[in-house]
Amino acid sequence: MYNLGFLQEFGYSEIQIKLYEYLLKNRFGSIENIRRDLNYSYAQVRDNLKYLEREKLITSSEGKPKNYFRINPKIALTEKLKKTTDKILNKIENLEEDIVAEESNQGICVRNITFYHHSDITIGLEYIFEIIEKAEKQIILSSLPPLLLKKLERALYRAFLKGIKVTIYFSKLDFDSGDTYFGYITDLLKNIGAEIVETSEKTCRFVRFNDLIVNEGIILVDYYFNSVLFLDDDYFHFNGFYMPNMAESVINMLEAKTVIKSVEINPNPIQNILDLIKNKPKIKTRELGIQTKLTGSMLREILDYLIKEKLIKEQIIQGEIGRPKRVYSIIE
């Protein structure tokens, strides 16, 4: 009656599919009724019904005789598909890690993320952070939820310090609150060298996710294509691929859009700090923070970078009262 042959792809046996079809058709049944109608032994029906119940395709009642009931097949089978897909994706990721580990043992390469697929936001963000950390040339973003951009700010800032070009494309059509988006991102990224491009066409596309129509935003890091599914400020799924051809296509697609305005943010905090230290030798950390208006963590990152590059030196001065003071001077 029903076309359930596809269940074999989930690993279900012929008898399990027959029992499931019986419950789909009749809504419920006892072991005795099913045994009689399908001409199976009592043990065959009992054991396979227990298996289907463990698989959460069916449920059962208390008492005797026990009856077995179908669960909405769309819900049950969709959940089964998700679990099966997750298992396959985990095997793919494990295979990738095994290959990388083997090649690493041979001295061939370091870890390289080529594929990921996560609805776990924490894991998805970790992949994004790691990929941005590996950026060598450019980072291109489409419209993204403001809260997500806030999460990415520090990673983008570190990329900026390395000289990575950051470009953000957005359109007022991407958000209900599009009129305020430009002001938000320019304020958020004021310490990051970035080009912000407003286009007349959408920079995101609509996709279907769990019966919802949602936005798919883009985070392009060199040849890594990453997509983020979101609704307004709620982001909930990440995908990523190492795919040079797709990356080039996305760049071409964004560059072909009609530009309404383009603004470049050109902060130069490194040069500002070098000038301040040069003009006032042994300047303190607190004064540098006040003069540059950088937060403590951002200022610390730049100072560590300049020390590492041997452009400045740090001296710790122990006072009679309070914590030691850190002062800086130029290395001639």
C-alpha cells in the first residue's frame, strides 16, 4: 500500500518494514493481531516491534494486551534521517582527521578544514574562528546578524592586524531593520580596516530550513566558502567547504551587484601607537588606552604584536604602591 522501500536504506529488514507498514495502515495493533494478520511467529513480531520502538518509529501502551501505535511518520522519519546524516557527517569528519593525522605524522601538512556542517552554534563558531585565523588574503562577508558580527569582531580584528582585507556587502532588503544596519556595523568595526558596500540587490538568499524560509549569509575566507542560516538576529546553522571555484563565483556575484555606496574604514592603530610612544618615551599603558580609545584587550594585542616584531620594548616598573606599571619605548 505504501512505498516504504526507502527504509531499507536506513538498514531496516523486510519484516521490520512490514510491521511498520501495518501500523501506518491500522494506526495500532497488538502482537497477537499483527502475528495473525501477517503470518509471522509471536517471537518475530515481539522482537522486531521492540526494535522499532527503540528506533522511536512507534510507541506502546501499558497493560495487557500491550498495543503498539505509530508515531507521526514525518516527525519520526525526519528525526531518523537527521541522526543518520549526523552519523555519516561524523564519519566524514573522522576520516578527514585521520587523513590529516597520518599526513601530519609524515610531515606533509597541518590541519586543514575542508568540510563542516553544524547546527551546534558553539561548534560552528569555533570552525569559523579557526578559518578566519588561517586567512591569508581576504575576508568577504554578506549581511549577517548583528549579534554574529559582534561575535566575529575580535577574530576580524586580529585578521586586520595581519593585513587581511575585510569587505562587507549588505542591502537594506536583507533585514527588516535595514535602515540602521549601516550605522551599526560602521560603529562595531570602527577599529578594523574594512570596506563596507551597500547594494540595491539582496546580498543574502532565501533558503528552506526545517519548513522555514530563512536567510543564508556568506562568510568567505580566501577559498573557504561558509554559509550561515539566520532569521533577523537569530543564527542557527553553519556550513563550510573548501571550494575555490565556488569562492570565485561568490566574489563575482557580489561584485556584480549595483553599488549604492561604498565606505572604507581606515583606522591605523598600529601607527598611532608607534607615534604616541615615539613622541612620549616610557608612556604608560593607561595613557595609550586613553589616547587611542582602544579597549584593553585590543590595545594589548597590538602591543604584543609590536613587541613580537621588535618595534617597541616593554619595561615593568615596580612602584611603592599599587600594581607594577608597564611603560613602552621605541627600539632604535
